[in-house]
Amino acid sequence: MTVNQRRLTQHYFMTAPMPCPYLPGRFERKLVTELRGPEANNIHDLLSRSGFRRSHSIAYLPACSDCNACIPVRVRCANFESSRSFRRIQNRNADLTRTVLPATATQEQYQLFSTYQDARHGNGDMARMDARDYRAMIEDSTIDTSIHEYRRPDGSLIAVALVDNLADGLSAVYSFFDPAEHKRGLGTFIILDLIEEAQLLDLPHIYLGYWIGDCRKMSYKMRFQPLEGFRNGQWVSMKNSGHNID
């Protein structure tokens, strides 16, 4: 496979089948490539527009046999449709301060990450990540990546988002927050804040990863309209189905 827009050639590999983490009884395979060298940012930009996501220094795309449930999605920021519920969430979190920092892991972040994993994903692989694993997740990036920290008025950390900075938008790689603050709707707030930031920077898109219709924990992304999905080699409109996120 060749990325020909800038005459950049990448080597791609298929992973072995593994149990799907989202749909029970199914197996996943991924098309993967390394993001290395001076053109890593440009390659990542191009691949993101073709549905790829990043983890560490790897870009990947689901390439499963007999399954196309994972649909890459992005929000069109200029035409974002706010709602009364969204505005309520923004008002609940108006006391928070966001700081954009280099992608550097801290012990404070890791403590919040561990608390979040234990409360929300106690049986998942990420709940077993130690401080070294967390540092690798944050810092093992060869492209333009930042950390968004959200703090209460007393300065305590309440939420974190790992964000890739693209030529055409922001990519929400991973976020976590204080699970005791569930009434704030912090998961939704982080996405709303990224949309607002992209609008201020005149960036057209927020990339939200994959939407899976049969996976409840992924389906919330439909709430952020207008939403586009990458299908059959092009970005097409996807309609709202009214799912929620905490």
C-alpha cells in the first residue's frame, strides 16, 4: 500500500487474529504500520483521513474477515449541533481550567488513570497497566501529541485527554477522569471542549475513533452531530441515534 499524495511509501502488516474486545465471539485483525522518520506527522495526517488510528508509534486500521462493524468517525466542527443537554454539561464544568501540555506522563495523571480504570474497566487490560505502561502510552509518540489537563478551582486534577494534533483537526486518542464526579458528565464535556478548541483554531474535524453500532460503550459518539463515517473509501454523513455517554 502506498500513500501517494506526497509520494510517501509505507510498509504495512496484518496482525494475527485476536478475540475482539468489543463484540463477543468475534475475532479482530488489524492493518498496521510504523510512524517513524521525518515524515511521520504527514503520514499520520494522511492515514487519519483514511480511517486509521494511532497507538504508541503505530497506526492501525481494522481489517477483520467478514466484519466491518468498526466505522471511523469524525465530527464536523463548523456545523456542530449543540443541544440543551450539552449546554447543561458545559455549565456544570464551567469552573474547570484546561491546560494544553506536551505529552509527558506524571504520577498525578497515573493515579487518576488507575482510579478511573478500577472504577470503569476493572476487568479490562488497561486496568493492569503500571506506571511504566502508562508513561509509554503517553510519551511513545513520534507525531505531534499533547496532553489536555482539566483542573478544579483548587488545582486538583479531574480529567485528562491525550490528543493528536492533525493538519485538519484534533484526534481524541484517550481520555479519563475522576469517576466520583459522574454528575459532571466529564466524558461528554471533554469532547465538547475539544470541539470548541478546534473551532477556535479553525480546524474542521474532531476524530473520535471507531463507532460500533452493536457496542453500547462506543455508540455514544452518534450524539455529536454532524458526524461523518469513513465508508467505502469516503467520508459520509451519519445520522443521530440518540445514545448517551457518562
